[in-house]
Amino acid sequence: MMTKEDYLKEYDDYQSMRDNVKKDNYRLQYHLMPPTGFLNDPNGLFQKDGVYHIYFQYTPFTAGWGTKLWGHYTSKDMVNFNQEQPFLYPDLSIDRNGVYSGSAFVEDGTIHYFYTGNVKLTDRDDYDYINSGREQNTIHMTSKDGYEISEKQLLLSNDDYPRDMSKHVRDPKIFKKDNYYYMVLGGRTSDNHGCVLLYRSKDLNHFEYCNRIIAPDFGYMWECPDLFELDGQLFLVTCPQGIPQQGYDYANVYQTGYFRVDYDFDNNTYELSEFKELDRGFDIYAPQSFLDEKNRRIQYAWMGIPDAEYNNQPTVDYDWQHALTMPRVLFYKNNQIYQQPLEEMKNLRLEEIVSDCKNIKQKDTVVYEMQVDFDGSQDFILQIRDDVKLSYQNQVLSLNLKESGYGRSSRSVELKEVNSLTVYSDTSSLEIFINDGQEVFTTRVYGNLSNQNIEFLTKNKGVVAFYPLKGYTIIKND
Ligand code: FRU
């Protein structure tokens, strides 16, 4: 339990954490990171009356796992942000061990929030946290402004989920289709199959179970589902756990990707495409998307992952860990999702330096955007930092890190050709978009922040546009 009053009382005791974070040179310049402590999933994303609200799973007083609050940033233009006071606290018996992930749905001027109230019944003899000893409460509340909330209302609890489910059911997200609001929830059956539960409602207050989406032999748990349409095609994004690596695929401990779904809502039947990973990097999990007022489908993800064999010790030493990815706009093209950096990121450019591939001479700048357009598709080695290489050989694109990866080593994807690259480099992160967002590699990296060389080895001809970037402006309202 942590009420708002508890938080405000404790806040004063943690000035040293805030001082410590400020001293860290690996603080990110243009990514949303926790003010102190630990950040994981993006939550409750929406835009209303011109203001973007970005909430996130937040443990303010420890840079490790702990009781979750929802942290909160707002912005009118996606480059100037306000750091707000935490928005949601685990302050009731139905969410006392953490206000877990959830989402927002805006209609007729009202913001509807849905989230999971996590309750651990550790005093029970049969407590095992998987099949017993845990409540996963689906909770609803509303707001007009994204700050003040109505009373929390319990919508669904363990007894409302199908009987063969384990006690892992969570992360509600809403999708409206015709006359119904559909809610997806991530889940694990008691015999360890990952799935998504589908509920539906006419009024956002009463939900009835309607179906489950499942793929044969595809992991023991699916977290953080997101159901949405792009150009009329339905997609289910989710994070399956328990899938063994196959060649270059599924190399991370848990997966982040999507199915195309052909759903017949009249007959309640569906077909799934193959699962495709959204990102080929090391640090990607729990993406969530929303439609903004310009009708763009914007996705943020957690630029981190639970239970990985690599770590972020350099920032943990300064009392913070993890960040959100940069916002990406999703498109449907060539039967798949393409991801592109949000247009507003261009407002961070300080200057433009154009050269050809052979003559990039950049040193000492680690906060930048670099766009490379090749004339053809030949093999290459791009040294992004002294310790980081992106190479394309025999139709395999690989990202390789050494010591600065803190355990992150190599990730690859097969690609018939590479025609363009966009690298977004921040102090301690890299996001690399290939072929206009056909594939993306996202990673944290902790190398030397000065004296970094960028160099291309390739027969490719092409144009490189290099943009040193300024950081976000973040005003603290908390
Ligand atoms: C995914 C997740 C969610 C859960 C939240 C708790 O990273 O495990 O399933 O709601 O994080 O912080």
C-alpha cells in the first residue's frame, strides 16, 4: 500500500536520490525516464484538448522492483514536457500491492482508465503467486482532465475470469468496434498457456466474457495486449513469455510482437497470422499505442525488459533504471507494421551536416540522429560507437556490443536488402530504424561519452544526414 499521503511524506526523505540522478551523465536527453527509481510499462496513453498524457509503471524510491504507482508526464508538443506528480497510488484493498498496467480510452470528453489492481495474499498457506494467493482486479475510473479521478470501481475479479485461468490475468486495453467496447486482458491458463481474454461491453461499466485469443504452443503467459486497427487491418500486439529462441528470432528472454488478426465479430471467430517481433534489439517490452488528435497511431514501449541476463548497473548506481522508447508512429505496409519516429522529433535537430558514407567525420557527439540513404544495397559495417557495430553481410543485419553492453552481445535479423538507416543515439540508448521502419533495433548502451567515432566501411554509395540533437525540456510540477 502507498497512499498519496504516504508518498508525499516519503518524498522528502529521498532528496539524495534526486541529487544522485542529476549527477549521472547517462541520464537520457530525449527520452522519458523515471525522475528517480524504476520505470517499466507505458500506461494510460492519450491526447485530449491538445495535451498528451503519458503515464508509466513507477517505483519512485528504489531503482529495482517494488510497489507500483503510475508516474505521469504531460506535453503539448512532444518535446517540452511537464513532470507531474504520480497519478495513481495503490491505496485500496483491491490494488494494495501495486497499481499495475492499464490504459485509457477517451470518449465524449471523459477519460476512462482501466488497470489491474495487484493483490498478493502472502499470508495464505496455498500462496504460490501463480495458481493461488493472488488477486488480479480489473478496475475502472474516469477523469475529465487526466489529473483528478473518480472513485475506483471494481469491474472484474478472479471469479469473473474463465475457470481454467491461473491468477495471472492483467493489463486491460480497450478497442471500440461497431456497437461494442472490447477489452483485452493478458493471461496464463493454469496449464501454462499464454492467451488474451476478450470481454465486451455496451457501456464501459459492465463487461461480459466473449472469447480468448490463443496460438498453439506459444508460451506460458502473454502480457500487455494491445488490439487496434491500422488501415482497416486488426492487429494484436502482445508480449509472450516462454518461447524458445529459433535462429535469430525470439532471442530475448521475453518477446514483443504482434499477430495480424482476421476477426469475424459477428460470429466471434478469428484467424491469426504468424507472430512477428516488433523490435530486434535487447531493450523492448510492453508497448502500448493510442490514436492522437491527428489520428496517428503512436506507440511507446518500455526500453527495458524484465529478467534479462544483461543489466543497467551504471544507472542503478545513480538511483534510476530504464526509460520509455521514443514515440513511434505505426503504419501498415507490405503485410506488416512499420514504425517511424514521431515527426516532432525533428524539432530537436540543432544543425544538419550532410556527407557521403565514406566521409562521416563525427566525433564526440553521442546525442544525435543520423539518416543514411544508400544508392544500392551492399554489405557494410557501421561503427556507431567505439564498442558498437551494425553490420550487414550475407543478408543478415547484426548489432554487436561489447563491454558497453553490460551483457548485451549480439542480435540479428535476416533482410533481403538494406536501403536506408536512421540511427537515434542518446547518451545511453540507441534506436535504429531500418528501411523506413521495416525493422527496428532498440538497446541501452553504456560506453564512453566522449571520443566516439562513427565510421562506415562499405562499397555503398549514399548520403548521410547527421543532426546533433538537443534534449527535451522537462519542467517539474511534482
Ligand atoms: C509487464 C508487467 C505487466 C504488469 C506490470 C507490473 O512488464 O509485468 O504485466 O501489469 O508489468 O509492473
